Amino acid sequence: MTELPPLDSRALYRVLAESATDAIVAIDDRSLVLSVNPAGEGLFGYPADELIGKSLSALMPERFRAGHRAGMTRYLATGRRNIPWQAVRVAILHREGHEVPVEISFGEFESGGRHIFSAIIRDITDRITAEAALEANADQLQTQATELEQQVEEAQVIGEELEQTNTELHQSNVALDVARREAEEGAARVREVLESLDDAVSVFDHEWRWTFVNGSAKEVLRSMGKDADGVLGKVLWDVLPELAGTLFDSETRRAVETNSPVTYEEHLSTLDRWFENRIVPSPRGVTTFSRDVTAAHHAADVLRTREQEYRALANSIPTLAWMAQPDGWIFWYNDRWYEYTGTMPVDMEGWGWQSVHHPDTLPQVLEEWVRSIELGAPFQMTFPLRGADGDFRPFLTRVFPLRDERGGVVRWFGTNTDVSLEHAAREAAEESARRTRRLQKLTSQLARARSVEDVASVVIGEAAQSTGAATGMLAMRVEGTDEVMMVGESGLPETLKQDYQRFPVDRDSPTAECIRTASPVFIGTRDGPDGLLERYPGLRQVWDTVGRSAVASIPLLAGDGALGAMSFTFNEPQPFDEDDRDFFVTLAAQGAQAILRVEAFESERRERKRSESIVESITDGFVAVAADLSFTYVNARAASMFGLPREELLARALDTLPRAENSPFVQVLRDVIARRAPIHLEAYGTIMGRWLEVRGYPVEDGGAIAFFQDITDRRRQQEASAFLAEASRLLGSSPDYHATLRNLARAAIPRLGDWCAVDLLDEQATADAPPRLQRVALVHDDPRKIALGEEYASLYPPDLTDEQNSASAQALTGRSVLIPDISADVIAARVRDERQRSMLDALGLVSAMVVPLSAAGRVLGTITFCTGESRRHYDDADLALAENLAGRAATVVEHARLLERAEAANAAKSEFLRTVSHELRQPLNAIGGLLQLWELGLRGDFSEQQHQDLQRIKRNQQQLSSLIEDLLSFARLEAGKLEVERAPVVVNEVLDGLSAAMSLELETKGVVYKCTLADPELKVLGDSDRLHQVLVNLVTNAMKATESGGRIDISCTTDGGSVGIHVRDSGMGIPVDMLEAIFTPFVQVGRALNHPREGAGLGLAISRGLAEAMGGTLTATSILGEGSTFTLSVPRAR
């Protein structure tokens, strides 16, 4: 197998950056451009050398600069790293001055110790244009959908009206059936029915004798002065002789002779009333029905008048109008009828109107007209009528019956309205609806397209089906070139496919012209001044080859230019009316939008794949969830942290996982979705059982994404640091280390377990005795458990000699013991009897650590931690924390014990000094007394030499007495037994006393002494004797440091509530590193074996102690070779 050379990652990154279509800009933390790839140069319009050093915010419009700077400042202030990949929409300024909308994603990496930010900038001009186009198309489709819904609603209303009409017809049929049955059943009640009629009914036999007369007939007879009740059995002509020779006489006889009913109207002059009489002969005689129609005659007169008015009105309107008899005989037409049909009245009378009807619709018209006449119902129908020019046009015909007071039809009035325009509009609307439905179907098909080739197939197929195009082609402009490439075709001859596979945009053809001008080209004919041959003479051979007569080329627009074009040819000439052009333009717009969407989808797919590769490569867990918290994406790290396969997670929702009920992780994503704002949180994740740092962000689909890290180790370190800090505070809170260890044990619960015990080795044990532990603390939250634990410790103390089985014995050797799981086997190996086992079961221990308390190479004891109720198991990190804590505790114990020893030694020293001082004082006092006797001459005369010897002895006796007094004062100070008063003292009195005491020595030394007195009223709060003692010590030291001829100056100052007394000398000075050390007991400047100094080095230590006992201070400043200044500062008396 051939071995591949190592991958040069830098070269790979450089190639990727150089070939990337997105601008890639590297900036520093001040947002200054450090590098830019070629795509960035093209985006900004500047060469790289001009961009480098510019601020990225300066390349943005003013409205985006503050936000960019604020974002960088906020990010740098937080100190966060690994910026999450999240695109932000802004705009940048091109060199030519126009704005370019972009999407910027920031990343971060480290180079040469610097944090460098990478900005990936994508030009989204086309995407925004596509989104706008999609939105506009969505509005248009919404409008079309609204119109369709209105048409559907109108159709539903018409359907409901038809259904209601059918219901009414059914009810009428049911009523007729009921009437028929009632008529059959009511045959026996004829007389009652006749009696109830308003008509006057009389029945005669063959001899014209009355056999029946109803109430209405009796009323007529009475109005004629006849005895109506007595006519039965009498002959008609005897009762009413005046009827002989009248119309009634002749019509009744004609009815009898013809044996058929006769109906006529007659005016009865005696009553001045009109009657409609109906004579019905029968085998038994004659029945007459007389109805008073006087009102009807009056109505007829009114009707005739109204007919004349109606005719005049009908002649004045543009609608065709006519009138017919009750039987449908048309007896009048208005002038518009004759004008339109070009007929004469003689042609139209009666049923002559059929001659102007179309033969195809006439049968249906006759059928409906006859039905209306029979039912006496209104008639409405649309059918064609022939005009004078011979052309048929559709007319809406409405016919209404005119009824008398009884409801009978007396006339029919009809109108014919020309609806040809409405029909044309309806047909146009229907055609538009059909095209809209096709476009909607097209939209659905385009929505499923996943490539430009898919779009081309759908668009070309739809256009061919809708318009009858013989060929179709969709071509796209090749980005960055002056060429056009065909991406789909239908019906093109093989000879042309190769030629149009790729061609220059400046070709003289409809498709190329359409793309160049971004305008449609419609040519409906082959020949003529605007024909194909005239417009594109260079394509004559093409037109001759394919035999086409018309072409339509429509641009696929995006922004101000054309992405490409679609072209169609037709075998026959085409009118290309406005509707056709609108259809093609709409089709092209949808195609362009689909192409932009496909390209955006493909770009988004590539971007998603790129993002997924980045998300998969990061060490953080990453998930995306929908609004209902169902997983939509889970990277490998997240699946590992959840402990479930990715496929299982993608089939579930976050809140359905185990232990998700009170999970902060779930709540973060719920809050992000609800608030639509980012959230950052650190919390314990109950689902994963780990501490997490979670960053949640909302996304546009209503869901959310989250990046999360396992920060359990970091959190434990933080908690450990906080606990150790608290422990350090507790360890330094009391000099009693036993109390400190008890406080520490209480603070360790529950942080380090449910139990804590501290045991110290017995210091009093002899070297040959076995080690013995003393219990200092035992802590648990339950007092009952503490009692049980103390009982167990007393019954079963650890065997400190058995390192094999005793954890305490192992710890005393300096080795920590970790028992992660106190299992049944562990217990079985250590128990001695059943009672011990029972007690251990009651304690319920789960895990344990025993750590030595070691300091300065010695083991001082042990500290033990155990878990029980928490069910926690210790690990190495817990052991490391326990060892750290034990080390600190051991150090405190060791220091406390050393301090106890030091204090004991110091007390012994002080006691020794007091004893020695007292023992030395007595003989020195005796020596002093004898010297005084010798000086007084009580022991005889002395020679000059003897006198000098006595003076030398006296000086040494005084020096030794002073030294002993200093020792006693120092011992009393350390023991806290030196008495100091605090009372008002006049400063000048102290200074006068100082001058008197030191004048002789100063004069003997030959030092110039000057004391500047203070304000006579100035007082301090202190002890006058101790003030005098301190100042004498200071002047004595100054005198020792100053050679003969030098100076010592005393002065006073006040500073608020204190008074400073300064002793300044012109001696050799004190090194700076000794200015504090000189106040330490037994320290002198310049002390050496070959250059001894007087005194023990206690004067300044005693003086500072006295100053502090009076509530003041004693400090020193010095310049080598120039002298020193000591300042005694004491409180001022008020």
C-alpha cells in the first residue's frame, strides 16, 4: 500500500480560503483587518492591501457600527472563547458607495498568543431578492385564492337555492297528492262544498225546475226581489221571466243542445253587476255557476290602462319586452324587440317568436315555457336570440305572471336582457380560474422541485399543456461569464439541441435578447414586418427547419437582471393577447422564484452540511429542538453525554427523557422558546447527572438550539476551592486547635460526606507504648447516628498495629485510604461478631476515606469521611480534596502546638529573668551602699588612684543596675504586669524634667542639646513617669550615637488627636532594613564581638512597649551619615 504524505493543514486552509465563494476576513480584538481572501476583495471592492489595517466596523453603514463595537466589547469583557456559530444579518459598504446586504458568522482561534477572530461574510443580495419575490408571489396567490374562495361561496349559495327550490317542488307535489285524496274522500260532501262556495250555484232538472240552490245564489235572488227560500221545485222561467230572450237564455240552451259546458260573461242591468256564468249540462239536468266579476271587470279596465303605460315604459328601455295572454299567446312586443330581431309584428304574433330562437335551445325553451304556463309560475332562462345581423347573442329572459284578486293569471310580462358581455366576462373569469388552478398546481409542483432541472421540467411541461407550444426551452445565464446554458427542453430537434446546449448571450435570438434586455419577446407571426424572419433574419434556417410560426421568450427575473429565460415556439400564428402574456409572465415569475428557492435551498443545504460538520467536530454537546422540545438534531458529543443512541433521541422529546421533570436543562430551552432570547446558565443536569454550562438560543422556526459543556470537574474544583477557603478561615479563627478541628468537621458535612471524624495521636504516649488515638470530633446531621457511632468506636476501636486490615493504621503510616464501595465483602473481612455487623448495617455506610494529618514529616492523627444517606461514592478527586484539607488542618495543629511550646518557653524565660534580676539586684544594692560609704570618707582616705578605681566601680555598678532594671521592665511587659497610668500630663513639664536629668551627661559628652518647648497648655494622656523613662531612653541612645560636637534636638508637633515628641540626632544613622528590627529585644545597630556596645538592646523594645501601653506609638526614620529621628506619638488630652 502506498504511504500518503502528511497533510499540510496550513496549505489546505489557505487553498480553502482562496477558493471560498464567501468572504473570509481575519480581524484582531480591535476589529482591524489582518487578512482577507479574494472573495472578500470582490465583496468590498478593495484590494487586500487597502483593506488590511482598516476597521471592520468602518466598512459597515453607520447604523451597524455601534452594535458591532458593543458586541466585540461585551464579548472581550466576558472573556468567553469559542464563539458559537451564529449568523447575523448586517450590511457592508462597497467601495463604489452602495450597501451590500450580508450575513456574518464569527469564529475565533489563537495565533502567536493572540486571539484572532474570523468573520465569514456572505453576500445575501440574491437571497433577499428571492425572499421579496417569494413574498410578492405569495400575496398574488393569496389574492387568487381569495377570489376562488368567493367563487366557491357563490356556487355554494346557488346550490343551496337550487336545493331549496327542489324542496319546495317536492312539498307542492306532496300537497297535490293530499288534495287529490281529499277530493276523492270529499265526494260525499259535494253539497257542503257547493254550499260553501262564493259562486252562486243552482241545479235544474230537465224541466228547468230548481233542485238545489246554495246560499250565494239565494243572496242573488233576494237582491232581485225574489223569494229565495221558495224556489225549489219551481221552474226557472216562472220565477225569473225577465231572463227570457237574454244572453243567459241563449247560452243555456246552447249548452243543453251541444251537451257541453258554456262560459260567458253578462251584465245584469237590474243589479248593475257583471257575472261570469258557467252552464254545465249533465244527464240529470243543468248546473249553473255564477260569479260576481264586477271587480275583475274594473281591474281589467285598470289593467288595460296599465298595459298602455307599460308599453310606453317598455318601449323606452333598452331591454326587449313583450306581453302574452294567460295561455302564452304573445300579443305585443316593444320596439327594441323589432329593432334587434329585424322582424315585423305580423311575423311575431302568437308563437311566431320561435323563428328567432336557436334550433338547439328552442325545445328546452318551449318545454320550460309550457311548464310555467301550466303552473302559473315565473319563468327565467338564458338562451340565444338571433339578431338582425344573423348572429346569435345570449339573452337572460324573465317572465312574470300578472294575477287577478283570485290569484288567476291574466297576463304574462316578459323581458329579454342582452348578457353577451356578462357571458364573455364569465368565460374569461372561468378561463382565469382554470389558469389560476393550473398555476396553483404548478406552485405545488415547483415547491417539490429540488434542482434547476426539476424546475425546467415543470415549467416547460405546464406551458406546453396550457398553450399548445410545440417546443420549450429553459436556459440559465452562467455566472461570471457571457454565456447561456440550456438546463431543460421539450420537443427540440436533435439538430438544435447541441447548438443551444451553450451559447453566447449576445447571439441574435429571442432567448438571448430576452436575457440581455430582461424584457419578454412575443412574436406571433412568421412573416410580415414584425414577423420572425424580419426580426431575426439570421435564424431563417432554424425557422425553416422546425417550421415554427410564433415564439414567446420570457425572462426569469431576479433583482434588476435576468437569471435566464424560457422560450416556446408554436406551429401556428398566435395572437398573444394580454391574458396570454400575463400567463407567460406569471409562469416565468414562478419559475424564477422556484430557481432562486432551489439555489437558496442548495446553498442552505451546503451551509447546513458545513455547519453540521463544524457542530460534529466541536467538543461541546449540541442539540436543536422544535417548539414542543422534540429533538431535530443531536451531535455525537451530545448523544454521548445523554448516554443514548442519536437515533433514539431524534425519535423523542427532551422532556420525556428520564429525570427530566425538574431538569434545569429542560427549563432553559423552555424559557428560550417562550422569551425568544438567548440564555446562559450553569446548573446541575439531572438527566445526565453532571454539572453543565448551557447556552441556549432561539431559532426562526420557533424552536431552540443549545450548546452545553460538562463542567463537573471545573465545578468540583470551584467548590473545592471555596470549601478550602472556608476551611482556611475556620482553621485560623481560633488559637484552640481542638475547637478549630471540631468547626472544620462540621463545615465538611455535607460537602465531603455524611460523616466526619477527627482523631489525634496521644502526645503523652511513651515511645515503647503502642500508638493511641484521641477522638477530637465526630459529626453527623442526626444526633442518634452520632450516639451510635460513638458507641461503635468505644466497642470496636481500630487496631493501630494491624496495617493490613485497619484503615486508621494504614493512615498513620502516612498513606491515605480510599474505599469507594463499602460492600458486603468489605464488611465481612473486618467484622468480629454479629453485633458489630448489626451496628455497621444500622450506620449504613456506603463509601469512606481515611486521610493522615501530616505536617513537617510527622503524622499527627487522622481525619475520616464517610457517606451513607446520600449514597455517594468517593473517587480520586474527592480523596485529593480530603488530603488537601487534612494537610492544612495538620499544619494548623502543628503550628498551634509549636506556639504552645514557644509560649511555655517564653513564660519560663520571663520567670527566669525575674528570678535572676531579683537575685542580682540585692548584691548590687549592697555594692552601691558600700561605694557611698567610701565616697563619704567613712572608710578612710583614698589615694587618687583608688578614688578613680572607685568611680569606675560605681559606673559599672550603675550600668549593671540599669541593665537589671531593663530586664525586669521587659519581663513585666511580656507578662502584662507592667502598670501604666493614663492621665493628663503637661508636655512642657515632661520636657523640663528630661533636660534636668540629662544636662550633666550631655555636657560631659560635649553634645549640643536643644529642647523647643510646646504650647504651655498642651497636654497628653499618659503616665508622666513612663513618658520620662521613654524620652530618657531615646536621648541616651541619641547621645551614644552622636560624637562629641554633634547635636540633639527635641521638638513637639500636634496632628489632630495626637501629639508627637521628636528626638533628632546628628549621629551615624540607621540602615533602612534595621528601622523596625531595632525595636526587637536584644537587637543593637553595629553590635559585634569586636565592637561591643553598652546595654543589652532592650531600651527601644521597652520604650515601644510603654508607648503602646499608653495608647501611642514609637517610630524611627533615618538617613545614613546624617542622623536619626525617633517620634513618640501619644493621645492628646482634651
